[in-house]
Amino acid sequence: MSIDRRFYELLGPVSVSDLATLTGAAVHGDSTAQVTGVSAAHNARRGEVCYFDGAKPPAEGDISPTAVACFVQEKYVEALPAGVVALSVAMPRSAHTLAAGSLLRLRSWTDQPQADVQTNIHETARIAPGAYVAPGAAIGEQTVIGPNAVIGPGVQIGRDCEIGANASVQCALIGNQVKIYAGARIGESGFGVTAGPNGAEDAPQYGRVIIQDHVTVGANTCIDRGAFDDTIIGEHAKIDNLCQIGHNVVLGRSVLVASFGGISGSVTIGDGAMLGGRVGIADHVKIGAGAQIAASAGVFREIPPGDKWGGTPARPIRQWLKEVAWLQKQTGDGKRAK
Amino acid sequence: MSIDRRFYELLGPVSVSDLATLTGAAVHGDSTAQVTGVSAAHNARRGEVCYFDGAKPPAEGDISPTAVACFVQEKYVEALPAGVVALSVAMPRSAHTLAAGSLLRLRSWTDQPQADVQTNIHETARIAPGAYVAPGAAIGEQTVIGPNAVIGPGVQIGRDCEIGANASVQCALIGNQVKIYAGARIGESGFGVTAGPNGAEDAPQYGRVIIQDHVTVGANTCIDRGAFDDTIIGEHAKIDNLCQIGHNVVLGRSVLVASFGGISGSVTIGDGAMLGGRVGIADHVKIGAGAQIAASAGVFREIPPGDKWGGTPARPIRQWLKEVAWLQKQTGDGKRAK
Amino acid sequence: MSIDRRFYELLGPVSVSDLATLTGAAVHGDSTAQVTGVSAAHNARRGEVCYFDGAKPPAEGDISPTAVACFVQEKYVEALPAGVVALSVAMPRSAHTLAAGSLLRLRSWTDQPQADVQTNIHETARIAPGAYVAPGAAIGEQTVIGPNAVIGPGVQIGRDCEIGANASVQCALIGNQVKIYAGARIGESGFGVTAGPNGAEDAPQYGRVIIQDHVTVGANTCIDRGAFDDTIIGEHAKIDNLCQIGHNVVLGRSVLVASFGGISGSVTIGDGAMLGGRVGIADHVKIGAGAQIAASAGVFREIPPGDKWGGTPARPIRQWLKEVAWLQKQTGDGKRAK
């Protein structure tokens, strides 16, 4: 992954040997290799350390051969691509989390401004009382930042945007004519949990949120930043109040998400799809362009483009409604169930 | 509709001819007629422009004969009431949205105070550190505004109220002894989406929120302002955390809404109705007085007064429970489904 | 219950006679007895007034014999334990609420600092711009309070914690290495509603929130304080965005709650239990250690340790999936329902 230095500080490079000491891992390969960043396994680039924690041995493509090193259980050391240094350890993901903390650091609300970064607030932008714009942020022409809103270090906001009262934005690049209503939370850490030696731990979240032009984000809605990639909200997408958009989600153009929409991590939703109220979508599911999902549906698998689905678990809406009617008939007024 | 000038600025009048130029519409009638406001079609008053975008021709009463003009598809031009100027256009609702922007404007957080409007904070009211009270607001006797809360321009709050930390209130009239907990969002724009030439657009929201005496609003709950009418919360209504109350909703007296209650736009709920946790109600549905809705229900149609309903789609609770038990019996331990 | 004076002011003692006058109750017993606090009935201690409002007479253990007095309907006056003064009244719970207000008071955002209480912010703690730390709070070593966050009177926060932008915390004791993301609401009043003479009333909420070490609380999540006891979040528990944790809930170690998790009042969840997205749990339900609950489930009864459940109403996941498949088979493609 590519780290955006406006949001994260690079702390490395760190040697493989140092990561081994930090995590208690055994090195299988060149311990002097230098590590500069972290990544998921499938797309790790030169200098990046990843992890593999599958129940079966890694398949072709699971681990990028350009990774410098990979935390892995000892039994899979031999299964890594040639040239990737193995760091064998009992809990690879937890070790990776620990390593990440020595390589990257989210810029803090209370950091000193970076010497080489300018804060850039357009002269026609208006910052309401109590709003806080952190060093290194950029606010475009005619954009209004509401009272007591918070804009994080390095955040870029385009022109003609409205940021509501008490909203907060961090680790985000925001286009033009975007509206973010009161209390929305853009760019918080996603929900990535891994097992550690003493209990559950938070997995590292070093991505961003990209919000394209003409997007509207409802009040108290949350859009998490990506883990190792970006969360992306396409042009003209309209998101109602109290929705949750997880890390790495990609929403297409003009996608509509009604209230309490819950889009789990790494879901992709095609252009023009429409989600009724309190629709939930499980992680990594793909929703086709123009699909329509009825209110209250719980979606656990792919929906083809243009389809209408409903129910929990979601299925084509005709099938769902047929089941509802049939079941009622079996048990309804004056009829004994057979 | 009647526009509350404490919250909105009137920008007109604008001639029908000007609106035609702005929206690319063709005028059928008096192009010099003056337009002062916008409205929904069924209750448009003198001077107001509305739109009609039905799939079938307008029926009696669909379009108020007092409207000055109406955006409409060309095929329905002749179907408008006599005296209403037709503005024919391919996308009537989108044109209406554009027109609204030239007639009305939400007062901004950063406007200069209005010369003729006083801010009126009672001497016994207490404003905590960091709270922002905008010009033109009124805060009653003994009312406490929490730290970093935000009160919008022209908002009226009665006596003995508590506004929580980081809560925000705009476009709202609030009675006495009302409690609004931390992070609640009162008066944000409702979720009205219309198709525009380049993708989804936000429909205009020019109403208010009315909260009557003794109401309690939970933490991080959102109550949207009306679109062309008001959202109304009746006396002694009690709303839990993280609920969503859509535009134009009318809640009766002592209505109870447990956490994650989702009340879609234009729903009406009668006095004393009780909603369990995460109940969702589809738009325009009526819930009778004293109705009880079981937790998790998804309500798609009217519930009569005093009835108990549950399930998704919701049905009388006895029927729902009968279905649940019957289905379990068909498939349960040691029994083969027939 | 034990009242934490850092959060509540004791207004009493008040005589039983005075409470009778305040509430219109009739005294059956010693009207000069002094009342110092309020409590639930089963664990009321010396000096505390409770209420009983059951549909059947109180059973052994329902009312603590150490209570000084108990509001009760007249028909149950004789059923109270010996030595507990009966205060007979038509609406016992409403009377108790009224009495509570004369005995206890939540310290307000705008109170003068208490003379004998120090504010204690460690020299290495960092308070971001716009954050408000109320008098009597303590902030530990290296802890960061985000911009426009609010920390209430007497709140104790340990070391190496992160409190997000616009978050608020009151009536809470927070351990070390705790992360509370932006907009989270810790310690607001729980949803306790009682019938009063003029409509629904808020029941008193005089407890606290205890958050143990290494807990993470997601953005815009709400954790209510206890009513008469504490809400407790165990070590390493990880709670996603937009969750609701009700009053008196006890979460074990390393419990995981995904987005839109709704945990109703007095629920207990054992160590290591995992809740998928938008799981709802009804009040007073027990979830065993290591239980797994599928996304979208609505849980109305106890789940044994280690079990996997799903559906609404929730049942063992195998049974739920069997029902889903069977129902689909009865009504699916080319097959007529029998």
C-alpha cells in the first residue's frame, strides 16, 4: 500500500532483525533486510512486511513476492514465495500489528505542525465559531465548516462543501460540493480485531477515506478509513443518517443508502444501487450496479446487477415475498398447519 | 407551506419566466407571474411553485389550484388545474429543487446576525464552556446548554431544558423541560433524493422540528426537520439513543421509541404507542394509538390502534409467533419436514 | 446502591414524612425515619428508599429488608418485609422517581467546582484545542483528549488513552490504554421510562460506567451509565461504531460487538463472546462465554456458553439455517408448496 504522509508518519526503516526482536519471531532468511512499511499480503510491495494467518497453506497470489518479509506460522515457512523473508511466530497477525506500530504512526491531534506542510484555508472559506482546523489541512473556496466541527491534520476539502456542526473528519480527501451533516465521523479507525496474547487487539488501520464530488453524508453517520487501502465514496452517492460504512468499502456513483445502512468492510457496491432502511451487508460482498435491496434485509452474498432482493438472509425479493405469504397461509386464520 | 424566516431567508420573488430560464423549462401560461416560495403539490399556496412527477396523470387534489406554477412533464401540462402555470421539463423534481435554491436559503452558521432579530438568553440559563449559541436564538429560564453543544440561528428553547454535550439543534422550536442528550442531532436536513441530470441530488428541506414539553431525546439520536412541513414530537415522548426520526414524522404524546428505532419520513404514530428496540417503519405508514411493536420488527403497513405486532414484514404478533413455532416444528429435532 | 459523590450530589437526608408530602403517599410506619438514598428494591440498603410495582405480591427477596421505606400500591402494604416503612401510592415507580430527585442530583456541567476535589491532569497528558475537561476530572499519563471532546466532572481516565474528537464522557471511570473514538457517548442517562400522572417520565439513573483496560469503543457508540448499579465493559472488549450498550450491562473480557450491536439494559455477556453486525439482545438476557451470534440476529433468550445462534427470534444457527433452507425448498423454483 501507499502511505499518505499527510496523515501518517513513517518511523522506519527497521531491520527484519529488529522486527523479530520486537515480536519474538524467528527469522528465516536475510535478517538485515530493511522494512519501510506494512501491507496486506496479496499486494505487499517492495520494503513492506505482511502476514499470513490462513488455516490452509498460502495459495498462488495470496502472498506478494515483492514483500520484504511475512509473519507466518512456522508450519508455513516453506510455503512463502522465494525471496520473502519468513518471520515465524505463533500469532502472525498480532505480530504484524506490533510491527506496524514501529513503522507507522497516525499523526496526532496534538502534534507540532510539520515544518514543510502548509495549512491552506481559502479566503472565501468560512470557519464557524469553535471549529478546529488542524495544521496542514486545506479548505476550498466558499466551503463552510460548522461550529465545533473538527478537521484533522492534512485533510483536504474542496470547494462549496458544507461540514456540519460537531462533525469530524480525519485521514480524508474530500471533493467539491460535498455535504457532511452534523456529527458525522469521517476517517475513524475501522473495526479490525485480532487475537493477541492477552485478549483481543485492534488491527492496524493506515488507509484513507476518499469522498468524491456531490456526495452527501447524513448526520451521525460513520465512514471508516481503509485498513491498508482506501474507503471510497463515489460521485453523487447519498448516505442517510446513522449509517456505517466500513473500511475499504467502495461505493459507486449515485448509490443511495437509507438510514441505519450497515456496509461491512471491503464491500463493493455498483453505480446506482439503492439500499432501503437498515440494510446490512456482510463483509467482502459485492452488490451489482442498479441493485435494489429492500428495507431490513441482511445480505450475506453477492447480488447481481439490477436485481431486487430482500429478507434475512437476503434472497430475490419475489422468492422472499412468496415465502412470507406461503408461511402465513400455512398457519393463518382458520387453517391448521399440516 | 409557511416558511419560518428565523431559519430561512426568502430570496424572491422570482418570475415564472426566470424559473424557466434557470431550469430549461417551457412556460405554458403567464410567464410574468411572481413566485415567492416552494411547496409540495397537494398543499401549495398562493405564490408557491410545486412539482408533479407521478407515473399517472394527476388526480383531483394532487395539485393545489392555488399554486402559482408547477413543474411537470410535458405530457401532463393539460392535466394541471386551471390557473396553475405549467413549467414543462424532463425532470420536474430536479427542476423544482433548482428553483427552490433561488427562492429560499437556509441561514448559515456564518451569516451576519439579522438586524431585526434579537438573541434572547435568559439570565438564569447556563451556557457551558465551548457551547455556541447563534444569533437570534432564545434560551429559557434555568435551561442548561452542555459543553461544545451548538444552537442554531433562530432556535427557540424553553425553560428547564437540558441540551447535552456536543449536541446540535437547528431549525427547531423546543418546549419546556425537554432533555436532549449528548450528540443528538436536531433539525438536520432530511433524506430526500431525486434524480438529476448528473446523478442523485438532494431534494429541498425547508421545514422545522417542533419538540413539545417533557420530551426526552437520547444520545446520538437524529430528528430531521420537515421537508415542506414540520417534524413534530408530542409531549412526554421518550426516544432512546441512536434513533432516527425522518422528515415530516408526527409522534403523539408519550410515544416510546427504544434504541435504533427508525421512523421513516411522513410516518405518524398515535399517542402512547410503544416501539421495542431497532423497530423500523417504512415511510408514510400510520401507527395507531397504543400500538405495541416488538423489538426488531420491520413495519411496512398500517398498524391499528392498540394492536401488538412483530416480525419482518410485521404482522400481528400472535400470527408471527405462530409462524415461528410452526416452522421450527416442521424442521426441528428428529422430525422430518413434510 | 453506593452513590459515587464525584458524579452525584447527596441532597438528603429527607424524612419519610417529607417524601410522603412530596409524592402524595400515605405512610404506614415510622414517618420520622430518615432517608439518604434511593435504590432498586432487591438490594436496597440502610437508609435507602425503593419501590415495588409488580402485578403480583412481592416474593421473598424481591424487597430488601434493610430498606428504610418502599413506595408500593396500597394492596401490597402488608406484604412488605417487617421494618420497611410502606409509602402507599397509586404509581409507586413515579413516586420513587420524584423522591429520587429530592435525594440525589447529577453534578451539572455548570456547577461551581467542589471545594475539596482537585482536577488532576498529568503533565504528559495532551488536551487538544476546544476540548473541555470539567473540574474534578483526572487525566492520566500520555493520554490524549481530542479536539472538542468533553470530559465530565469527576471522570477518571487512566494512562495511554485516546479520547476522540467530539466524544463525551461523564459519570465514568476509565482504565489504561482505552480508546474511545470520535463522537462516542459514555455515561449518558439510560432509557428508563415509567408511567406518570401526565404521561411517560424518565426513571432515575444514578450509576456509573466502568471501562477496563485495553477497551476500544467505536465512533458514535453510546454506553449508558447504570441505573442503580454500574455498566461494566471488561478488559480488551472491542466495540465497533454506532453500538448501543444499555444501563447495567456487563460485558466480559475480549467480547466483540460489531456495528449496530444493541445490548439492552442489564444484559450480561460472557468472556470472548462475538456478536456480528446489528445483533440486538433483549433486556436481562444472559449470553454465555464464547457464544457467537450471527449478524442481524434478534436475541430474546439466554444463549449457552460456546453456542452459535442466529435469526430473529434467535435460535441455534443450525436450526435457523435448516428452517431457511426448508422454507425456500417449499416455495422455490418449479416446486409447488404443499
